[in-house]
Amino acid sequence: MNKTALITGASSGIGKEYAIQLAAQGYDLVITARREDRLRELQQSLESQCGIEVRIVIADLSQSEGIQKIKEVIEVIPRLDMLVNNAGFGSGGRFASIENSVHVNMIAVHLTAAVVLAKAAALIMKRQQNGTIINVASVAGFIPLPGGTVYPATKAFLISFSQSLGHELKKHNIYVQALCPGMTSTEFHDTEEFGGFKKSWVPTILWSTCVSVVNASLKACNKKKVIVIPNWWNRVLILAFRVPLISFFLWKKVEAVKGSQDGKE
């Protein structure tokens, strides 16, 4: 019997790469997202190439109905070896200028869904006395940034939540990871919420690939490392923001970039 992993936000980016790499390792998959056409395409590709079973579930995790739908899927899975809470989105612009619905939806996707699904998975994994829960957080969880106020706050929660949950579940042989990627080449910044953002504002060296990010995450599973920060430059960036003088100049740069973006809104 193959291992089984459930991945949220699997239609593109990091979530899709998790599906690709776990399928190559022989996992059967349950993949969820809002875009059915993307999931169908991925399902057909992975089943034909890897000889595994892929189930798709269409759900919007910004809505309570969508969260409940995935929770109920988890509850009836005979065995769940890995949960990847990957679904998420960002937004550009100042806090007061963004509609409250965007803030509320972000909290639902990043926090409510992650907590509800992690609990459902933990109950199954405790019965199995084995399992892995990966919460996709962000380097932003260590660096509160203007122009994305709620986003880094939710990611900081996921880091702390993963650490606490990991301690609690360790005795049941359940491993919990907080994956903290930096800027990653995905469709993340191509949404309307990021209107005015230009990828060229971020130096090329600071961009990671989905492949390297997921590689780092899955390799860290073998070492049971709780906080995983892929690629050395992201770790350097976090440290730099903790040095007062360097941090001062970095904040000035961030403010300049945000000022350019605000001027285009």
C-alpha cells in the first residue's frame, strides 16, 4: 500500500512541485485547489508518469465550506502519511487601503484552514503513531514588512504554531515542519492583489525555484528539522534585518520600493 499525501494549493507553484516530487517517491495523492482544470491536468500527468493514484478535490479555503470539505475528506482517508498546508496568497498595498475581505480571506486560508486541517490530520496520525505535517510559512514570518501587514503576521503564526504542535505531537512519532521560503518563482506575484508589483524590483539572486524549495523541505523531513529556510541567501537576509545598521538601510530600500508601488495604485 502506497503512502498518501494531501496537498492544498496544488494547482501551481510550490504545491504543484510537492505533488510532482511526492508522486515520484511513490505517494498516492489528494490534491486540492480552486482551479479544476489545473488539477485535472496534473492528475493525468502524475498518474500516467508515476503509476500512482491521484484524487482531486475542488475547494476554496477562504470559505468555511471549503475548509469543511477538505476536513471531511481527511477524516475518511484510511491512512494519511503527510499533510502539506500550502494554500496561500499575498497582497500588495498599504493595510488601510486593502479591502477587509482580503485580510479576512487571507486569515482564513493561512490560519483557519491550516489549524483545522492539521487537527484533522493529527487525529488520524495519532492513531497511526506516524505522520508528517508541513505548514508552508515564509521568510516574511521573521521580517514584518510594510505593505503586506497581514501576510507576515499569518506566516509568523504558522512558524510558532508548527513549533508548538511539533513538540506536542513528537511523542506520537508525528513530525511537524514550518517551511519558510523567500521569494520564489511562481504565479504568486501575478495576481490582481499584487497590482503594480514588478519582479525586477527584487535582485535575481534572491529568487528561488520551486524545485529547490521543495527539495529542501523533503530533505529536512529526514532530519526532523522543524524550521526549514531554503537557500543560504534567505538565511542571510533574516540575519541582516536583525543587525540595526544594516536593517536601517534595508528598511529604507523597502520603503522606496513600496513608495514606487503606491504611486502606481
